[in-house]
Amino acid sequence: MARIAGVNLPTNKRVVIALQYIHGIGQKKAQEIMESVRLPNERRVSQLTDQEVLQIREMIDRDYMVEGDLRREVSVNIKRLMDLGCYRGLRHRKGLPVRGQRTHTNARTRKGPAKAIAGKKKPTA
């Protein structure tokens, strides 16, 4: 089992897919890593040598911000917006959508489950 950036990669998957289990690495970055280490796309994690795992690990540590560092930076950026009191910070603070989505309907992911309003009756059809 390969352990990269504190994440155990699944052994039976292709390396391009397994690298995406690391927070901060998506399809594009996984493909870039594969090209720079010169691994074929069909290579599986179980087929990697220790040297290849070491190369991948060193490249990710050197060139990309992943896992804990990335999560910390994102949370610091959000906290900075909230401390500034800018519009985006206020939306984060209230738990509402930040990027201009509608909230009259939808937005249940950010707002949470719907709350019943006292005295409001459902219209009868």
C-alpha cells in the first residue's frame, strides 16, 4: 500500500485515479504528476516500485500544496474574509451561498433542512 501525503492510496486502482484521493489533487494535477514521473496511464498502485512512490511523494511535497496545509490555508482565507466584514465574509458567517446563487428556493445544502414557519399554511389546490 502506497502512503503519500498522509493518505493511503487504494492498491487496486490506477495511479491517476488513486492520486485524486489526496485533497488538493484533481484530474489535471494527477495527470501532470504522471507525466513528470514518466509513468504510463494504465499503471496500478500495486505495480509501483518503491522508487516510483518516492518520486511521486517528493514531487507532490515540492510542487503542490495538499491535505492539511491546503485545508489550513482555505480556512484562513475564509476567516480573513469574515474578519474584514466584506460581503463574501458576511455570507460565510450567515451560512448562505457565497457566489451569487439564489436563496428563495434551493440553497438547502448551505442553509440546512427547511424550517417550518409558524402560522403559514400550505396552499390547497
